[in-house]
Amino acid sequence: MRNSILFITLSMLSMFQIKALADGNSAQDIAKKLANPVAAMYSLPIQMNYTRGYGADDEGDQYLTNIQPVLPFSLNDDWNLISRTILPAIRRNDIPSGNGVQWGIGDVVQSAFFSPSKVEAGDWIWGVGPVLLLPTGTNNLSAEKWGLGPTGVALKQSGPWTVGALANHIWDVGGSDKVVDDISATFLQPFLSYSTKGGLTYTALTESTYDWENHQWTVPIILVANQLTKIGDQMLTFGAGVSYTAEASEAAQEGFGFRLVFTMLWPR
């Protein structure tokens, strides 16, 4: 069933590309903006992930849906503030083993990037700012801690290519000591994208985390294809991909998963 959903979605990408081709280079330009985490463009990505193989018996699985609104604000002629929010909705089964089904909201990660508003073609694009961890989780899906740290992104776009990396580090700064140990975690997201003139973008990335408290890497490698199209007056993208977790803790998932992505966008 999961393979069928992935196949149908990838087939739809090629069908919808015919409609997107009518936009020519403008479709490619908008697709490249979506590949830029600090582009001054309103968007609402919804990212659905399925992974299995959790726990000592490898029977646990998880559905994770990340709702990720991006809101750009113009501070003055030289600077933008880009707000990026990640609100996770989670359904877990048998994590940890014998724990049954859990579902609810996870902790919010809120980032704010201060980024130059004027960038010449071929220049590096960058943004820096704070990242916050907010203990919004329900039903034992929260670390029950407040977190704070720095975040930054740097990328370069040349022709159809986008290459760059986003990173942050979060320390806990308060909250409960009952759920998890102290938090000191580094997140690294290097990415490489290729956008066609028809608005189809292929992306390879990792979303790696290093837990400094337990000295443990989690390293998922992800390949995704996203197609830009239009339904009525609404511009959007949809896509699908696969992931492989090459390194994880004993309690976490190692192996394959899949991802579906849907994004509504409003270019400025």
C-alpha cells in the first residue's frame, strides 16, 4: 500500500509538469525560491513522513506530519526577517515496545532568520538568528523543556542548482526534569537541489542531529522530487520521496521510510 501511494504520487508529478511548463522560466524561478529557506515568500509546507522499525523488536512505527509555515517580514530596505515554524503532529505505535498507540502534537521549533533583502545574482544568500524549542507536546510526546540557541543558513544558486546548508543548536533553558535528560542537540541540514524549467525540483539532503548528552548521531538521508503547479489561482507544489536512516540510537528507527510533501505558496 505504501509503495502504491509513492508510485501514484511520482506518476502525478510527471503529469502535472505539462501544466507547469506553460510558465517557462518563471516556474523555475519560483521553484528555486522554494529551495531557498530564507526566500521572501509566504508558504505553507505540510510534510508527511512514515518510518518503521523502532524499538528492540523493530515493530514500532511512526507517522509524523510537520506543518511548517514560512512568514517573511520586511524590516527595512536592507533586511528581512524570515519566520520558520515546525509544528509536528505525531502518531506512534509500539514506541517504546509494548507502549501501544500514542498520538498528539509534538514540541514546536521556532526559527527566525535575519537575512539581507538585496542579493546580487551569484552571491551567497544567508541568514542568522535564534531558534526556540517550545514545550507544546501532548500525550507524552513532549520533552517538557524550553530550549534556546542559534541558527543559520547559507546557500548559493547558480543556474538550476541550489547548494547550501541550514544548522542550529538547542540547549534546554528550563522546564521539567522528569521526561528526558538535559538537551544539547545540533541539527545539520546540507541540501542540493536541481530545478527544471517546468518547475520540477529534485532535492538530496540529510536532516542529521547530534545529541551531545548521549553522544549519538541520527542521520537520515532523503531524496525528494517536488512539482510546481497551479490549481485555479492558487500556486502549490506537491511531491514525494524516500529516506534511509543510516545511523540512529538503539531506540530509534534505522532503515527506509517515505515522505509526501504539499506546499501552498504566495510569491511576493
